[in-house]
Amino acid sequence: MNPLNEKIEALGKGLGAAQVGFADLSGLPDGLNLGYPGAVSVVVRLSKGILAQMDDAPTATYFSHYRIVNRLIDEITLRVALALEEGGAMAVAVPASQSLPSVKGENPYRGLFAHKTAAVIAGMGWIGKSALFIHRDYGPAVRLGTVLTDAPLDIVAAPGKSECGSCQACVNP
Ligand code: SF4
């Protein structure tokens, strides 16, 4: 593996990421990649214990967990972005959870960049019929972070293909 990929993967995992992937964004339609040809995609697992406390609706404990996980992701992606910039690249740590001012006709909850786009291109999972990102090992029990960058990273993963098959569990519960 490219030493820079190794360094970034070790940094992300050392800070708490379950997986760090690398995505080639050069094939995205104009503007979606904000001018960056690549991305580092970061996966952080949600706590099984906290998820197990939920029935139909999120608990107060889950909301706290959600904020803490977002904070962890923001720390990981900031540290990754700074490390890439120390090497001479440009990098943007996309906020873990962000709602930009709404633009007429667009999703009012849109962020700067859809984290699941980079995670799928990096081969770490797929978009399920629920529209959630499904990690190939942890299912939907993850949150994602993204660093957009022009750093000379190696991209070897193939985009993740859906493994939903005939399952309809989240469509017809
Ligand atoms: S269709 Fe099944 S496998 Fe696919 S996202 Fe929904 S529950 Fe998961």
C-alpha cells in the first residue's frame, strides 16, 4: 500500500475509526466533489448496547451517543485533513452532521457532501433500500466522515455493490 494511505489509515484507526477507505471522486458529476479528485472515508461504529435499548424510536441516550460519535468523527477527519495538508495537499474535513441553509428545490437537510457517496465508492458498503449506508461488516450501525482531498492517495477499492438481494425488511417491515 502507498505509504501515505498506510499513514492515514493508521491515524484514523488509532483515533477510533473502525475502517478507513479511499475513494476516487473524479467520476462524480460537476460540482458534487467540490473540485477534489479524492476522499478519505471514515467509518465509526455505533454502540451495540445503546442501539439495543431502542424499540421504535431513538432514546435520549441514543441522541447523546449520536452527538458524541459525531464529535469523534469530526476529530478524526480534522486530524486526517491536517496530516494530509502537512504533506502538501489540500484537504477539507466535511462536518459529520451539518445542515446548510436551504436552497429552493433542494433537500433542506443537505450537507456539504454526502458521506455515503465516498464510503460506497471506497468499497466499504452500499446504499440499502432504506437509503441508508450499509457497511459490509457492521450493517447500518455506523456513522461516516469524509475528508475531501487532492493528496496522492492510491485508490484500489471497487465501489461497493448492493447485497440487499431480495430482502425487503426495511421497505416492508
Ligand atoms: S433491503 Fe434488507 S439488506 Fe437492504 S438495507 Fe433494507 S434491511 Fe438491509
